[in-house]
Amino acid sequence: MTVLSALYAAQPLVVWVEDEDTRRVLTTAWAGESVAIYVGGGNETIRAVVEDAWRDGLRHVFGVVDRDFGHSNSGRWQNPGDDLRVYVLESPEIENLALDPEALAACAYNTGRRSKEQIEERMIEAVTCMVWWMACCAVLDTVRRQRNADFPTYPPKSAAVVGLASALQYIQSSRWFSQHAAQLPSMATRDWLEVELNRQQNHFSTALTHGTWKTKFSGKQIFDRVVEFVHTKGIGRDKKLELLQGVVQAQINLGKIPQELDRLKASLFSRRRTNT
């Protein structure tokens, strides 16, 4: 038995996540449950690892990844089919679920003794300075997705490409070449970039004005700016992980665990029972 197969055999539910931040949030929220949560790297790595497990018949292995600038698949969580193997969060990042001033104020790691109001104010200060940064990231993500959408894989058989004509045919017949590649040059113009940047800036400014920034902005960036303000003791990255854990524990104590985490747990754990 390999190390990996031994890990998979140890628990009725295995969840791969992108980073230690996500693992810390989920292990705290689901403490005492029969689930193993491992850090596997980025989005694409998680998908590859989970697909490998399913090809081996291990249907109790799943992934959880951030939404970032993409789309969540939470609409399918309640009635997941076999093709739902990687869960994409509703929130941009796991840290968005910890942007909870009340829980931050109540948590054991609030060594700065900050009030709920002070923490909320510090968050808004951070978000106000992030509007153009978010717009820039959103535009870059749009270009990246256009570049990568339907990008062709290598030809499956060497016999299919034996000369220039067949090589050209394989590439030019792909959806990427016919539908996506042609649009990329326009995205490299200053005019297009200015229009898109202004459009995204308006989108994020509206979220700030309407108070919906907690579900639109990068939770990782906001939380990182709050860590030193709230958790004044400790060293380095451990401070963030401790504060994340403390916030989730405070949410549990206050009876206000994020509904998104409850829905995610319900879906994953229902599949654990099915596969045991």
C-alpha cells in the first residue's frame, strides 16, 4: 500500500485544499468529525489529484478551492452528481468568511483588545485603498482566462500528426484557435485595457458603496491587513493562522458559523455517508 492510498483509506472522507489557511478554517469548523483535510497546492493541482483518485475508484476524495474571480458551483452542492468532485467556494477566498468584526473582537487572539467597531473601521480603510488593485487583478484574470480557455492538449496519438499540414490542422481546428486566440490581440491594446479597468473600478466602487465588499473583494488581502491590528503578539505567519482559527472558534461559540461552511459540510458529509 502506498502512502497516498494509506491516507485515503484512513478516513471515510478526504478533502484536498489549496493552502494551510483553508485547512485551518475547515479543521476548526469541523473539529471532531471523521474527515481528513490535506493541503495540495493550487487550483489545477487539486483538480488533478482528485481526478486521479476518482480514476482509481476512490469516490470519497474531493477538493475545495477558492472562487477567486471565477464562478462558484454552490448551486449544485445540495444535489451533487458524480461529476462534482471539486467544490468552488461562493466566497472569493476562504478568508472572506473570517471578515467578521464581532467574532474577531470576541476571539481569544484579540490581544490588541480591539472593539467590533474599530475592526470594522480598519477593514473599510483597507478596502477603500484596494479598489484599483481589485480592478487590475480582475482585468488580468479576464485576459488569463481568455488565453487559457479551451487550450488544446497535445495530440493523443503521434500517428495523427505526421507533417506540417496535419500539425496545422490539429491546432487550427481547436476551439481555442478559432474562438479565443483571435480576441487576444485586442486585449493587448491600451484602449481595451482602459475601458476594462474603468468598468471593473466602477464594479468594485459600487460594492464598496453598497456595503457588499465582503463578498466581492479579496478576503486574503483584507484579513492580512487586520492581523497585526488585532493579534499583536506572536511571530510571522503563525499569527494569521492563529487568528483564523480563533475567529472560526468564536463564530462557533457565538452560534454564527457562516452558512456557506454549513452548506459545504452538509454536501461533503452526505457523500461520505454514501461512500462508506
